[in-house]
Amino acid sequence: AYFSSTFHKEMGKSFTSWLTDVRIEYAKKQLCETTVPLIDIAYQCGYNTLSQFIKMFKKKEGIPPSKYRKENTH
């Protein structure tokens, strides 16, 4: 409880929310800069299943990771 309260005070968001943001930012970088399969990116980001990763990515970014990759690969 102390950690959660202190973290929220310092960062302005919960630890879980912060961790999700960090994971999704890493995933976005991997999606744009590599051809690593989605399942591997999901595991690298700490998600246990591909569906869990896709659900969280879509919640944060508004589109699935596969579409994000297509739109942001140069």
C-alpha cells in the first residue's frame, strides 16, 4: 500500500498503469523497427498470451498491433 501510494504521488499514475505504458512503448518500437512476430513481442513485453497483449495494445493505442505495424513501418 505504501509503495502504491508513494508511486502514484511521484508519477501521477498507478504502478500498473505506468508499467503498461512502458510495455506498450517498447512494443511500438519493436513493431516499427523489427519483423519480430507479434507473439514474441508479446512475451518480450511481459504478456503471457498474445490475446492479452493485443487487448491491452488496442486499449492504449486504439488499433491492434498488426495494424499499427502496417501503418508505421517505413
